[in-house]
Amino acid sequence: MTLTLNYIEEAAERIAPYIQRTPLLRMNNLDPFLGCEIYLKMESMQKTNAFKIRGAMNKILQLPESDLEKGIITTSSGNHGRAVAFAAKQLGIHATVVVPESGSKFKADAIEALGAELLRCDVRERFEVTEALAEKYDYTYIPPFDDYGVMAGQGTVGLEITSQNEALDHVIMPASGGGLLASSSTAIKLTAPDMKVYGAEPANLPRYTESLAKGEVTAVTRKETVADALVTSQPGTRNFPIVKEYVDGMMTVSEEFILKGMKLLMMEAKIVTEPSSAITAGALLEGSLDVSPEDKVCLVISGGNVGLDFMEKLKYIHY
Amino acid sequence: MTLTLNYIEEAAERIAPYIQRTPLLRMNNLDPFLGCEIYLKMESMQKTNAFKIRGAMNKILQLPESDLEKGIITTSSGNHGRAVAFAAKQLGIHATVVVPESGSKFKADAIEALGAELLRCDVRERFEVTEALAEKYDYTYIPPFDDYGVMAGQGTVGLEITSQNEALDHVIMPASGGGLLASSSTAIKLTAPDMKVYGAEPANLPRYTESLAKGEVTAVTRKETVADALVTSQPGTRNFPIVKEYVDGMMTVSEEFILKGMKLLMMEAKIVTEPSSAITAGALLEGSLDVSPEDKVCLVISGGNVGLDFMEKLKYIHY
């Protein structure tokens, strides 16, 4: 099994009734700040306000009826958990979501509000806790990344981008385990081969930058980052070889520039993004890509789930 | 002279090189909260982040060269001032902007940053101060509303809406002096006669509601409102008869529901709006319009100029 364009196209058809085709917005007001023609792929306006619903829904819709009846389980720093909870609610099945205690309270609350069972645990134990529960109750595990079903759904972001504008020069998307990056770069390279694709990850957790340098999946030391959806310590084993083949480069972004990106998007584009999405604007602000004014650059705004409390952190940030 | 569809269409052509054609976004995530199919006309993504540039630019582009050389002046609670300053900068001419001391500091700072001369005065004296300066320096006055040149430019918002989606049932837009409402209702009714048009104004300053009830332009008692762009105490004399003819109804919105609307748009649609634009969502939340789930309702998000300080006010607001 591998990830094919055909599998992503099938996923697009499968999930279409359950998701939004999100707009790709030309955002001229950002051009003077970022030095090129800016386009934003607005997954923050997706159902559950993040792209994760695409992958979760594609995976869940392929499960046999008997598994759906028993219930599903996942672990997630927030957006994937919310997506699984939302999908379960839409389909009328039971969902359990294990979240790291260190994650966003805003996101955990949203998961509970959707009617899912919520369990908090230490971030290092979350996979063990999830596995134990899955075994005990015969739940089907819906992985947040590194699964071809999930990846095919997430790749529909890339598929939409090239169908909405085939003339883009560069696409920058956030990377954690690499599900969005691997799958959407596959869709982009196989439908618009000239488009360049980049991943942006926190400088505090450069798991792809280091793994690509070493040529193999490498775990980095766990450090804090404001990008609470990008906390995975190593690339997914299924994602890594795809990223290696299709992605044109990785960018590491400092904490300061993630916040600058977020404030820029809020004040000039008038959109609310989570720091894990604003990292794409932060990468450009930090000078990670050589661009000229006529370059068409698409930033994937992967999600907008952030609380008002967090926005106060932006008060003294200048871009 | 009156406001014709032809005059608005000419304005659209005249200002096209200087403004954005802003997106009309289908925003499904708001449907469950507002009880109908929601569309947003995103003038918050306009140049200067408000629709005002359309009117100011159309007015200024019609001035003779000799007037442009002497300079222009205006008075405005913020967005029109910023629009005039932006237009002056683009055309390389001098602009003076008189702002009420009670207005948004965020907006005043943005005007100064564009290189315009800024003057603060008491809100009740702003027209006298402006007139005296215009006479002294031979500046041309660019009125914020109640001027056919300005109105024709602002009417291009309505023109774009019907060209972007002719199947909308209702359009709700904010009203102060009524420039946007009069001009855009003209464009809408003359291109899509079945579309209903409504104006939303603060319950604290119900100048249109009261004037329409009395059948003549009536000034209301000046009161405070969080909607800092909607502070005019009476309808414009040119706007009033047009609103009377074309607008299907006015809605008054309480301060509480203006803030609820703003928080709803921020948390569910992930967009930053100023309170004066969020009033449209507030009107629906407050139950001012009978809607069914299949009704297509467009909210005109007229601007997004609001500082982070203001957003703190939303912390304890629930929608």
C-alpha cells in the first residue's frame, strides 16, 4: 500500500458531503509585508475550523458497520480530536479522545462540547493510554497521522489548491507528524508538477529538518512551542519517504516569528489563525524563502482554533 | 442630480484599479447559530480594511487636477479618514483628516501612519473645524457620506454582491449616515429586485428607525456605542429618501448583541470584524429577522479595523 493520486481523488469524493470546499483567497493586503503575491487556503473556515476533519472522516467512512457500532478512539493535541468527535457526532457513534494535559484548554473544551468522552494524560503516555483503552473496549483507533486513510483525506487540501489556482509558484504548509505535508505535496506534485512545496516547523522541534539531513526518521528533543498542534517529536514513518520525494524544502520558524505571523494575519488580513498555521506567514517574515514581488505564494491556514486568552500574548508583538 | 445605477457602474469602472473586488464567502459554520444560510461580503479584506475607500476614491478621482494640487480634507470617526489618507498617498497629494477625540485610537494611528495630517477635536465641533480649515487653505472637502460621488463609489459593494450571487434572499448592512445603505440598496434593487435589503443601526442611536417612523430626517440624542463607525446622529439628507424608497426594513441592535455578534464571527467564522460590522450578525442573533434554514442571508462585513485592546472586551461575552 502507498499513497496514490487516485486514492486521494477517491477520498475527495467520499468526504465531499461532510466537509467544506474552503476558499483560496487572494490577500493583497499582505503583499507589502511578505514581499510577494499572497494567497491563503482557508482551512480555518473548514468544519471544526481545521483541515483535520478531512483525514478523520475519510478513515472513519471506510470502517465496517460493526466497528462503527463499537466506537472509535484517538489521541490528539486538539484539532484531530475535535475532528474525530465531530465525525462521530455526525455519524451517531461513540468516540473517546485522549488529550495531552499540556494541550490547549480551548481545544479540549470544544471536543467535550461535541459529546465525545475526554481523557487527559501526560503527553508522553498518550499513545499507551489510548492503546490500552482501545484493547479494553474494542474501539477502533483513528490515528492522527501516518495512516494512508487519514493521509488520503488530508491530501484533498492539496488537490483543491491546484484546482483552484494552477498558477501558484510556491505552497507553504505547517508540518508536525507530516500528514498534511506528505499527502498534499503528493496531490500537488501529481497535478501541478511545477509548483514548489515547503513545510514549516517550529525551530524548537525541527523533526523533519533533522530527519531529512540524516536521511532517516529521527526524534528530536521535546521542547515547548506556542504552535500547540505541531508538537510531534518525529516524522511519521509513512510520511517521511513521501516528504523526502516531493517536498522542495523545510523551514524552521522561531517562536517569536510564529507570533509575528499570527499578529500580521490578524491585523492585516483580518483573520484568526492558530499559531500552528501562522507559522507559514512567520516563515516568510523570517526570510526563509527567496521571493520576488511577482511570485504567487500560497500559505495553508490549516486551522483557526485559538482562544481569546492566547490573543493577549500578541499585544506587544510587532511585525 | 440623483443616484443612478449607471453612475454606480461608472464608479465601479473608475475605482477598479485602486480597490479589491472582495470575496463573498459562504460561511456554513455560522448557520447553526443564525438559523439560515450565511454569506459574508468581506469588505474587511478591502484596501484600508473597510469599504470606505470605494466612495472616497470615486470622489477624489473626479476632482480637477488644480484641486488635487491644493490638497483635500475630511472629517471621520476613522475608516473614511483612513480611506482619504490612503487615496491621497496613492495619488501623491496632501490630505488633512479631522477626527473626534472620542474615536478609536487604533484608527487614528493608522491615518497618521499613511502620512496624512491628523487633527483631533470634540465630536460636536468636527464639521466646523473642518470647514474653517478648508476655507483657510483652499482644501477640497471629501464628505464621509451624503454626497453622490461618495455614494456612487460605496454602491459598488451592492453591485458586486448581486453579481457574485444573484440568488441571495436578504442582505443586511450596517447604517450610520446611510451612505452604504442608500447606495448599495440602489445597486441591489436595480439589478436584483427580489432581494430584500435591511439596515442595522445601534439601538442607542436609532436615527433611521426614528426618521422613517416620522417620515422625515430626525436627529436622535447622542449616546455612546461600541460601534465606533456608526455614531452619526441623523440620516444624510441625500441618503434618507433613497433608504425610504429601497430599504425593506431597519433593525436596531443592543450593545450586548453587537459584542455577541463580534465574538461569534471571531470564534466560529475566524474573522476579525469591527463592532460596527458585527452589528449585522448581532441583528440576527437578537432575532430581528424571521428566517428559515434555507434562506440565503448576506451580512456586509463593512470593516475590520479594531485593536487588540478592544478584543479583551469579548472575554466574558457569550453568544
